[in-house]
Amino acid sequence: MPIRQTACVFALLTSAALLSTPVEAREKVDVIYVKNGDRVTGEIISLEYGELSVKTDSLGTLSIEWPDVTSIESRQGFILEDLHGGRYYGTLATDVSAKRLTIAEEGGVPAQLALLDVTRISPGEATFLSRLQGSFSVGFDYTKSSDITTISGAMDLSYRAPAFAWALSADVNTTKDPNQGTLDRDTLSYSYQWLRPNRRFWAGLTSLERNEETGIEARWTLGGGLGMYFVQTPRSELSGVIGLAATKEWATGEETSQESLEGLLGGTWRIFKFNTPKVSLNASLVVYPSITESGRYRTTGNLSLRREIVSDFYLDLSLYQSYDSHPPDATAEKDDYGITTSLGYSFY
């Protein structure tokens, strides 16, 4: 099945699964105090990237910047993560004078954390939907002087639990050029992390891609390695991974495939600003130095700047890059890059 059709089918199946997943509500008895003295009573949904989400009966779901929170009280169980990768479970109480949060598990020894050291909070009995985040976007670009048209679409889903995390993304891009005709660039990728102490993780990944500009009809990659979060604050996150990947690829117009073993060096950097309007910057770069083909290496990179325009809707400006020092098709371009603009919707 072509990558484009595979991505569309998966998106439809995922949407159906989400719509059929039951949602279990917790009691709205969590109490939050903020710096201006306001008190909010509701259900804590999550703390993620510096933003505390609280569902209330009368005001809907509120977003509170974590540095503005002075106290949390709840008799319900929560899972917490701190700056150093530590994980805790229990009910919540706050020592306001010391600005420390007490996490008490029944029958266990209470733990204390500085409020600003807490990076994530999720309900202990969280449902699948409450831990799922994602977005989808569509874009259209046209240049009259060159008569080049670009149509793009993207979808991503991510899920984080106390012991693991996964992410799924699909990206389709069609460029119509009067000189080269229609060029397609499609990617479907999935990654999984087994979270370990001290901000380390084991990573597994797989991807299926097509890039006619660089002469790739299809490329399947399966790899894994060891990773670490070097920086993990409420507003930014920097991670890296090193490992190995096996690749099978088909050059444009060829029926036979080519297999190779490659190294894997990757990094991801994320920055968040949750003051209105919300702004985020995501950057990633992966280098694949070939082990079985002397002198060959590949790189893929993405840079995306998002700015919220109205609640949960955003504008996205993205730069993508793909380079292959020795593409399977000797007549193909080694480098492919471009800029796309799109309108999207995010949910969590």
C-alpha cells in the first residue's frame, strides 16, 4: 500500500479508536492557589511543558502557568516527574512558606519537591485519552513567478505514561513544478521510549518514507539506541539518542531493493511559551552514517515554529531538509529542502 494511503487509513482508524474510547471523570475536588490569591477548585488534568490544565464545573478547562501556582491540595493520587527524572506517586499537599510540594503514598514515606522542580503531573488513574496529545495541519503555497504549487499535510500523536512514551507522525507533501512535474515527499514514522532513571531512556523507531527529489521510491528504517534528556525544564526540553538502524530502500524506477546498516545520531530541542498567544519551537536533526557503504551518510532535519491564533488553532511555519551523500539513484538530487506554511489544530 502506498505511504500516502497508509497514512490516511491509519489516521481514520486512530480517530475511530479515540471516539470510541470511554472517558472516566475524576472528582473535581483538587484545590489550586495562584500568586494573585485566586483559588481554583476542579480536576487537575495534567502539568506539561509549564502549563497546568484544570477542568472546572463553571469555567471550563483553565490553563495556569506553573510558576504562578503557589499551592496544590488533593486527596487523589497523582504521578509526578521532576527535573532530575525522578518519578513519584501519591496525594498532594503544599508547604507554602517553603514552596515545597509533599507527595504522600499510603503506607509509604512522603517525598518533598520544590514546586519549580516539578515538570509533569498526571492523574494516577489517567485514561488513554487524558494522556494523548496531538495535532493535524494542512497547508497550501503558490508562487506565481515560478508557477510552483505545494500542498502539504501533517498529523502527529504522542502519549506519555510514567514508564514509557511513544509518538506517531505522518507527513505528506506534493510539489507541482512546471519543469520537473509532480514530486512527492511522504513520511510515516513511529518511535517508542522506555523511560529509565536519571532522565535516560531506551529508544526504538521505525519509519517508511518516499522522496522523489532524492530518488527514493520507498525507504524502510528500523532502529534503536540509548537516549537521554539533557535539559528538561517546564519551558524547554533537549534530548539526544545514539544507536543503530537497518535500512531497506528502493530507488525510483527500480524493482530491486538495497539494504544497509547505519549508525544513528539524533537530537531534539523544544521550547515553549505559554503566555497568550502560545508559541512553540520544535527542532530535530538525525544523522545516519553508513556502516556498510563507505563514505555514505544521510541527514534529516525539521524546524517548526507554531503560534496560536485562537484557542487550539495555530499557524505553523516549517523548514524541512533531507540530504544523502550517495543516493541510490545516481541522477537524483543529493539535497532536498523547503519551507511550508500551514493552518492546524492541536488537542490534549
